[in-house]
Amino acid sequence: MATEQVKKALFLLLAGCCALPFVTTTEALTAGILFSLLLGNPLSLKSSIWSKRLLQLSVVGLGFGLGIGEVWTVGKDSVVYTLIGITFTLALGALLRKIFPTGQKTAALIAFGTAICGGSAIAAMAPVLNSEDDETAVALATVFSLNAVALLLFPFIGHLLHLSQVQFGEWAALAIHDTSSVVGAAAAYGPQALAVGTTVKLTRAMWIAPVALGAALCLKSDKRAKIPVFIIGFVAAAVIHTLFPQLGALWRLLSGIAKQGLVVTLFLIGAGLSKSLLKKVGFSPLAFGITLWILVGGLALEAILLGWIH
């Protein structure tokens, strides 16, 4: 019992340290992963709940650092290639399933998560597909594992290829599954990458509802998906920033707090990567997810480097 209390105290201490301004997203994520794999997360359920809530609050807070004009321009320009990317990813997922022996619903959930918004998209599509709990869990575990890799790998590749901040923000938003990981990787790369990555990713996330609705109509399901509320909050924050520019100091403060909130979020997310989660994935779903992710990410990067996406 004493040992468990010590682990909880240490866990909370590390989470608190991640709120300090000199701690980076990469350091927080790594600390969370190592803590979970070496000691085990003593607050797994609570940290999972709070990571989602803190992410949503942080994304809304980031909106205070942007003008609605910037959000509109980036979002408008990304609509076409976002829709093309979603359609291509879902079609490619259907083809890859013939190569990797993965359950139809599990493969569809992984493809949907890769195409749009990771865990949020999977959670929205699961009831539409009437998937079993284990199918949903495997899809979430696969996407979550790849998110952790992306957070560490993408900034390294971006610097290696000398991507501009705008290019990296676009690539991260198109090739990384979850909003939290896009924002984390982009924040590590730079402030402009963060602004572009967040806006493009949220533009993608808005497709959760129409795509899930289309699937429900095709499958004659009565389940429906809604646009995540935090996306509306992000846009509202940008509108407020634009309407009251004289409060620039306050908007910078709120945006700064939001950025550090993301650091804490990534610690909690890293702490969710447990040994049991890794075992749950299995070879075929993981191979399917990795192959789909590499193809989508590689083609998106090539399109950006060729200037097709800008």
C-alpha cells in the first residue's frame, strides 16, 4: 500500500513538473512512457480522463493566440487536400486489409482513425459499425502506439529534411493520427508549425461527423456522430482574439498557458502506453496500421515537398 502511495505521489510530482515552462513536449512524453513501462501508471483511469479534458481545454486556449482570419485562411486552403486525403486513406485501407489478415471492423476503425482524427474518429465510428469492445480496443491501441512514435520521430525527420514550419505543420496535421500528437509534434517544431498544424488538424477533425453520418446511412445505422465541441471552442477563441485585439497581453498569456497544458497532456498520454496495451495490439493490426500510416505519411510529405500542398 505504501509503495502504491509513493508511486502516486511521484506520478503527480512529475505531472506537476511538466507544467513548468522549461519542460518540453518531447521530455514530457518520454517521461510518461518510461514511468508507465518501468513502474506502471498508478492513476491510469484518471489520467486517461484528464488527458482528454486537458487536451480539449488546451486546444481552445491555443485559439486565443490566433486571429480568425488566419484560422479561416489555413482552414479554407486545407479543405480540398484534406478531403482527398481522407478518401484516399479509406480506399487504401480497404486494399491493405486484403494483404494483412485483420478483422473487417478493426481494419475499418484503424483506417478511419488514420484518415481523420485518431482516437476521436474511432470512438465516433465504433457505434456506427457496431464493433465489439475488443475490436475498438485493438484499433485504439494501434493508433495510440503510432501516436507515441510520431511525437518523437516527426520533428527529427522535419529537421533532417529542413522542412519549413508551415510545411511541417501541414505534414504533421495530415500524417499524425490524434490531435494531441499533432499539436505536440508541431509545438516542438515551432510556433508557426503549431498554428498551421492545429488549424489543419481541426479542419480534418470536422469531417468526423459527415463521414460517420455517411457510413451510418450506408449501413442503415441509427447512430450519429457530432462535431467535437472543442473545435467550436477553438474557433470561438480566435473570434474573440480578433474582436478584442487591445487585450493582446491576455490572449498571449492564455495561449502560453494552453501550450504548457499540452506538455502536461503529453505526459499523461505517454503514461497511458502500458505493457498490456502493447500486447493487446497484435501483429496483423499493427502491421496494417504501420503500413497504412507510412504510405499516407510518405505520400503527404512528397506532395508537400513537390508544392502540391501549400
